[in-house]
Amino acid sequence: MSVGGTDGACVDDRPERPTVAQIRRVCQPEAIRGRKNSEHWVADVYLRDISPYLTRLLLRTPVTANQVTWLMIATGASAGLVLLIPGLPGALLAAVLGQLQMLWDCCDGEVARWRQTSSPQGVFLDRVGHYTTEGLIPVALGLRAAGFPDPGWLGTPWPFLGALLAVLVLYNKALNDMVHVSRAYNDLPKLADRADVGVPRAGGLARLRSLARFVPFHRSYHSVELTLLILVAAIVDAFLGDLAATRVLLAALLAFGAVTIVGHLAAILSSSKLR
């Protein structure tokens, strides 16, 4: 018996060795490509163009969607750990791994949609991956700013500031999940992933939110943006011969992180997300 899918196709209609065009049709519908918050900009720019080629290879193996997510988790954690390699090599590796993590993140969903194996466990593992990565990177940034592994790094304030930044980043991420949990506890439907949902109802906050589009510092706390910023700082440090740029970056991320959390909390409470 054929089992219908959410895309309108049937399992029996799906070949074991699909073409890239078939993968795009089934696994990249407008409901996925048009998401406002869940679809990262690198996916829109280029990753969704190349992910079907990797997905096609994965579909020819017994690898499951959740196993691909585990690859995403390992890659993201590695992006944080390689930052402990001093200088440009560590920063460059982290930036590459940050992009690769997002590529795996595209592919695990495509494998699940093609095989119709989407599950709560997959969503949970996806969250584990992003929380782990975006918690490790600030900690590693603090260690880089301290000059790790050179002697004396432990006697500086930078590791503590990196850990503090990790708390801010994870708290900011958790605010989004708090919204979904709060809605679920009150039997409200799943929140639509559209731009208008998060618009504050208060005029002043709405104007501030619009201004933030021109200076989107609040987007700096995703693994992709963090690793790219760290790479830029490492290039400047290599030119200057010290760690000044990395330390300025960490201080700036901390300051803007506090502002981001206040703004994020105010935007949630004044929008329709909890109604």
C-alpha cells in the first residue's frame, strides 16, 4: 500500500536513486525555502543549491536522517574545538566547519522528507547540535582571547568573559524555544514561521526592530556568523601581531548580546507569538 506524504507524493512513487530535480521538488518545497526564521541565509544563498547533490549520495546508503544529524552535531562541536588551535589555522578551520555543519543541517531534513521519517527525535537532535555548537564557540573564543595555550592564559579575564558570552547566546536561543513550549502548554497551534508573526505591536518597538535590519548585530550569535567574525578578527590579529581584534570582538559580542536579549524578550512579549 502506498503511504501519502506531506508533499502530495507517495512513498511508492519515490525511486531509491532519485535525481537532483526530484529531490528538489520533494525535499525543498516552498514551506521549507520560505521559512523566515528556520532557514539560515547561507542556505538561501548557496547551500540549498548544493545540498541535493549530497542528499542524493546519502539516499544511496543506509544512513538515516538522524545519523546525518549526528554528523551535524559532531561537525558543529568540532567547529568550536578547532578554535583552540591558535592563529589563522584554527579560525579558518572553524569557518569551514561552520559552513559544513549547515550543509549537514540541510541534508538531514532532506533525507527525512524523502524517506518520510521526520520525527520528534530528529527535531530534538537538531536542537542539541545547535545548542552545543553555539555554546562551545564563545567559550573557545574566550580561550583564544586569553592566548591559549600560551602560559598565563588562565590568569586573564577572557575565559570568564567567553563563558559569560556562551550563557548569553544560549539564553537568547532558549527564548525562541520558550515560546514554543509556552504555546504547547496552552494548547495553542504551532507558530507559523512568517516574518509578520514576530512584529511587535507597540509602534516604538516595531520601529526599533526595523532599524535593526540595517545593523543586524542580533544575527551575530549563530555558529556561521560567529565563526566568520572570529576569522576576520584572526586575520586582523595576524596583521597586527597581537590578539587585540579577537579581544575587541569578544567585548563587542558581550555588549551587543545583552542588548539583543533585552530586545528579543521585549519583542516576544509585545508580538503575537504568545497569543
